[in-house]
Amino acid sequence: MARLNFSFADLATHIKVTDNIKKALSTRPEKTVGIIMDTRGAEVRCGMFDQGNKEVELVKDAIVKITTDIDGVKGNAQEFACSYKGICKAVKVGGSIMFYDGEQELEVTEIGEDHVMAKCLSTFTLREKTPMCFPGAIIDLPAFTV
């Protein structure tokens, strides 16, 4: 069995690996190998930042606005977008929004119709397209399983 992890390599690499498996099998016609494509599940990410910036610094105790307008808002240290349109229904005031596997945290202070306001609990650098998670929240995203 061969497992191709699509979270960590590009398509060209996976094609090369698959070709190598086929080549090896051609010398052993009595053998078979199953190939599993391991694709990542649905993810919630922050959006892109403005003026070509790839990252912004979020400062401890600052209040930031997280909007659902992923296509219209180019983020900065005061406001950035979230790819999950349901964030306003998923989080609660006092709840957490986490980045970097829970190492950095924002605390939800206010929930609007199309945005969330949150307080930075520490100073950290946020890179665009960083995954976000909402501990304890129910997230309604499609999943692909076979």
C-alpha cells in the first residue's frame, strides 16, 4: 500500500511517485500495490493581507475585526477576513479563536452580523492563509470521505 499525502507535496511530486510505483511493479508483474490519496479535510483560514504584505503583527490587548468578506477584504493588523462564512454563528463571546495549533489565541469580545471582534491575548505575527480553529464551536463545513 502506498499513501500519497496531498497536504505536504505538490501534484508533480505525486505523479512522479506514482510513476515510480508503476515502474517498480512492471518488474514484478505478480505483485500489486494499492495507492491511497490522502487529501486534507475542510479548513478555515484567514484571508490575504493588503499591499503585498504576507504577514501582520497582532499586538497584545489590541481588538481586531474578523470579517466574513473573504473576497473583498485585504487584511491588516486591525481587520482581516476568515474563509468560514459561519464564524458569526459558530463562536461565542468569551470563546477562543486559535492559530498555530493553539499557540496563539484571540478572545471573542463581540459578534456582529458579518464580523467578529476579538482581543489579542499576546503579540504574534499572523501570516496570510493561516489555519484558524474555534475550540468548542460547531463548524458546519462539508467533508469528503470514501
